[in-house]
Amino acid sequence: MGTSRFAVLGILMFVFQASALVTAEEPTCAPGFESEMLIFKVTRKHLRQGTRLGKVGFTDCTDRTRFLFSSDDSRFMVQTDGMLTVKRQIVLHEGHQDFFIHSWDSQGRNMTVPVKVLHHGHQHGDHHGDHHGDHHRDHRHHNHQHHHTEVDSANNTESATNPPVPVLHFPKSADGLRRRKRDWVIPPISVPENNRGPFPSHVVQIRSSEDKIKKIYYSITGPGADQDPVGLFTMDRNTGILYVTQPLDREKVARYMLQAHAVADVSGNAEDPMDIIVNVIDQNDNRPVFTQDTFLGTVPEASARDFKVITVTATDADEPNNDNSDIRYRIISQEPQLPSNNLFEINLVTGAIRVSAGGLDREKYPKYTLVVRAADTQGEGLSAEAKVILTVTDSNDNAPVFTQSSFEATVEENKVGVLVATLSVTDGDEPHSTSWNAKFKIVDGDPGGLFNVTTGSNKQEGLVATVKGLDFERSTTHTLLVAVENEVPFATLLPTATATVVVRVQDVNEAPIFDPIQKIVSKPENLAVDSDVVQYTASDPDTARKQTVQYRIISDPAGWLQVKEKGLIKLRSSMDRESHFVKDDSYTALIGAVDSDEIPATGTGTLIIQLEDVNDNAPVIVDRAISVCNKEPAPQVLSVTDKDGPGFGAPYSVTLHSDSKTNWTAAMNGTKNGIILNLATELPSGEYTVVLRVADTGGESQDSTVLARVCDCTGNEVVCNGRVASVTDLPVILGILGGILLLLMLVLLLLMFARRRKEGQRHWSHY
């Protein structure tokens, strides 16, 4: 077990024969490729499958002559003897193809060399300098820097032969100690998908350095071995040969992670498990697939060259970023092939279809059918086809035309919203499309904005109407110029059609017009009757008719006014600012002006009289009944009001009538808008009349009577006859007494009814 634990781990190598030990007698040898860059020249750009390009020189400073190589371009492969072969056909589109080849030396180090496959007529210049980078090595046992090989790609068709099984050793370090797993350099194993067998097919052989001294049994675990899909990979327990049992499918699983185990017959584990990565090499086994069988699109008939119509898309299940999934698009056919067979072009890479020539005409060729092909391997491999149906849509390539060049109409003056004329047009575009629908505009003859034009419901008529009243006295005729276009701009340069509309204005009898329409005057409310209020006149706009105007009162709510000749307004009765007909000190009346036409027309003006206040109202006490105790009575506050304005109201003053001065005192409160009334002497309970004279700031005064109920009580809480007195209690008391009286009457009626019924029963008992 000790020997097994410290056994040397082998370095991962793909070889086709036993590896030779590196001797100390060869200090000048440096493992690696024979050149820093390999150039293979070919005579043709098209390389067929199986074409041999030349040998790749490599050494690991041992006696081995076969090695395991890998290429990062799946179209090329290197056999174990170093022969570079075309794995599947390729076209050198740019005259060359650049890629890298990898291999490993005896210590497990990755070696890389840049490779250029160059068409014989293409100059490679100094391109090799771009590939040195991290792959440059300072020590070589070779003197040359480049390797050149020329191949006749037309005649060389030899295919690679199956190599023997490569051997994979468990890693070990140079000093014989086992290496830590993270230090291993384990190149992946590449297995092509869709291999036809025979199966099981050899993949690689696992070897342990312990098999020289003891019997070793080999096994493999992981997905594809003892996990789903179980049995896809198997291993011979005695020889360590790894087999694949059936064709692989990269589109299902692109990589398998396996673990190889080496177990000694007696002592148990001989090696730590070793990870094996199996990469499935993609084959071009999937055709491109269009996302739709048929693509539908539209293209306007007036589309310019390079107008994008539609984009078709295809996908490929093969390995992404690989020639097998590198799709190119091409238009195969166009129907109809009129007016030319190349009306459309497609972007090879994106699949975008654009207009490539003029001549689209919806009226002649309303629909085109294209057949588009998508092929992988940059357009040289497997392919699929799809249809693209393009409908040619109408473009505005026909201008609308008026059915007649001029229109005439007659309209009464002062009419608003009246239809003046209906203008009809024709259009050669598709009916009821935006290219056919008409749009009208007045372009001349209407500086005052008296008219507008709108499109009718059938989209082929222009409706001219008035938006302001026409004035016969200003202009008897209006000449409009109306232009017509479509809802969408013209696709090409087209003339714009116009028509003339002559509108004749018909004179009508118009009502006289007051100036101003609302007249405001200010007058004192005590203006003397029969005084002049204001001169309010109206003029007749029908100047050609030379009519006379008479005036009358249309509305005078209070009956204060009368109108004389020439619109003179006089006062018929006294005005009152405090009248309910006055709102916010203003009185409003309507004055009419009637012309002398056979059918008279009446104009109306509004007269507003702002009434100036005079002191014609005395202040009045609001509270006319109070209750007060005859002992230690509380002061009573009486509110005062005045109908006049603020200039003739507070501050008020108050005096008591001579008969009231004996028992009462009265004075104004601090704001002079309320009276403080006090009982001066103790009076017997009962009702008393208090007379007070209140005057406003202008001296206008009058006497007001207050009914005072004096109760036998003390202080602020007035109690009369054992209860709190209140002026508002009387209706309540009367209501209660009425209810009691009604109840007594009902009881009396019930007793009378019962008595009569009893007497009636007694009367019947005598019989």
C-alpha cells in the first residue's frame, strides 16, 4: 500500500506506441513543434474532404514517433503520425485559412503552433508574426522558423486511416511522487458524432505505472458510464481500453465528464481517480430550419431602392460559431419576373430582404412570391427553402382632382355654421385608403377666417361652411381658393389641384345695435322722479335701407323707468337701494331698439344703474322680547341692524323714553352695534314695556319697543313660576296643554259611548 500511495503519476499523453524514457544524455533537445509557424500552400481554393496537406513535425524528446494532436478548426485533423488532412470540404474565401494545432510533451505541457493554409497565388507576407504571442518558444532544436508544404489539392484525395488506440497514463511527477490532481494537465479526448462503427469502438487506453509490478483492474464512472445514459462508454477491466458503444450525438450531449479508476488486485487503489473529458466533435448533420414555412410581408409600390421589406430567419442545430451552423441566404426565384427578375435582394448573413430595383406597380403586379434558400457551411453545405409572399401595397402616386374648377353659392349674412358648398373630387388610388382619402384646405380669399372646409364622410367631398357671420354691408362677395391633397403625402412629385368657390352674401334685415351693448350709470337712490337717467341709443347696421329706430322698455322689474325719443331714459318712480330688485347695489333693465322694416327687428341693450346709498332707513332693534330676574338681574344685550350701507349704519346711539328711564338703563356696547339693557330697580314679577330710541351715524332714528318679562328670581338663571322662563317656552306649554285637553275629550267621548251602549242593551232586555 505504501508503494502504491507514493507511486509516480504519469503525464497525460496521446501516443500510438509505447513512450520512451528521456535520457540525460540529450540536454540539447527541446520538446515542441519543428517550426514556430506552419504554412501549407495549396493550388486551389476548394479543398475536398480527405485532401492531405502535409506533415506536422513534433517531438517530445523521446523515441516516440506518434502523438495525439488536436485542431481548433474542426474542418482539419492531424493524424498521430502528424499528417494534416482536410476533414470536410472547405473553400478558402479569403485565399487562406488560419488556425492552431495543439499537442503535449512527455511532461504533459501543452504545445501550440499557428498554421496557415494558403492558396498558392496568395501572399502571406508577415502574417506569421501575428501568431507568435504566447506560443513562442525560446529554445528549439530546429534552425528554421517556418515550415512550408505545397499540395496539389485537385489530385490528392487520400483519406486518413484509423490509428491504433492512444494510451493515457495516470499522471506522475519527475521525482516519482504522485502529483496533486489540480496540477494535472489533461487534454480532452475528441470523438466525432455519428460514427458508423463498428461498435464498440476504441477511444483511448488507460495505463497505470503500477501494472508492471502488480495486477491492475480498470473501470470508469460518470454520466455515460454507470450513470444515464448508462453503457454509452465501457472499459475493459484488464486492458484499460475505453470503448464507445454507439454513435454519439453532439446536439444531445456535447461533452462527457468521466473518471478512470485503477485498482490493484490485492492492495486496493493503485492510483487516484483520473478525470477524462470526451468532447463530441460536431458533424454537419443538421440542415438549417426556417422559423416559418412561409413569410408574409408588404412592400409599398413606390418604395425606393434599398427599402427594407422583411427579414427571414433560419436556425441550425449544429455547433454554434462553427461552419456547420454558419448560414448564408440566397433568393432562388421570383414570381412574377416582371417588370424585372431582380426586384429584390437578400443580405447573405442577416436574411434581410430589400428592394433592389424600381418598377413596383400594385395595379399591374399586386403580389410577388420569392423562394429563399438557407445553406450552412457558409452557403456550401446543407440547405432548406422557404417561401416569402410579398403583397404590393398602394402608394400615393395619384393626386386627387376636383370634378369642376369652380363652385358658386349664396349665403344669408350673419349665419354661422351654414353649409356653403360641397366640393367633389376623384382619385386613382385604392378606394378608401389613406392615399385615396381627400384632405382640403382654404389657401386664399379668407383673411378674416370666416370659412372652414372639412372632409365629408365619403372622404371624396370637401364641405365649405361659415364659422363667423358674413356682413353684407362690408362685403357682398367672397372668392375662396381651396386646395386638395390626401391624408398621406404624395409618394412622388405630383401637382396639387385647386378649385374656386364664389360666395355671394344675401342681405337681411338686421336688428339695431346698442353701443355699448351694456351701459352702466351711477345714480343716487333718492333721485327725483322724472329726472333724466341716461341717453342710451342704438344704430341700424342696415345703412342702405335708411330705416328709423324707436325705443321701448323690455324689462324693468321695479317699474322705475320710462324711455323717450332718441333713447332718453327717465325716472318714472322713486328708486330704493334696499329693494329686493337690487342686487349688490345694482339695478338691471333691458332696453329695446326696433327698426322700421316691414318685418321689424329688435336689438337689445342692457342698462345697469348702480344706486348710491342715502340715509333713508333708521336702525332697528332685533331682539324685541326679554326675560330678566328682579333680583341681581343680569345685563341684556340687544342686537341692532340698519338697512342702509356702512356709511349710514354703526356706530349707533341709544336713549330711553322718559317712562322707561325710571326702572331701566341703556347704553351701547364697546363696538357700538349692540345695546346693553339693565333693570335698575327691583320690580314685581310681570310684563313691562321698554321704549328705546336708536340713531345711526347719520342721525336717522326711530323708537323701538321691547317687551320685558320680569320674574321673581335672582341672577342670571331666570325662573318664572317655579321653572326656567323662556320666551320660546310658551308654544311648548300651549302644545302640552292642548294635548292634555284633547286626551280628556277622548276619554269623555269613550265614557259617553259606553253609557249609550249599556242603555241600549238594557232597552232590548225589556223585550
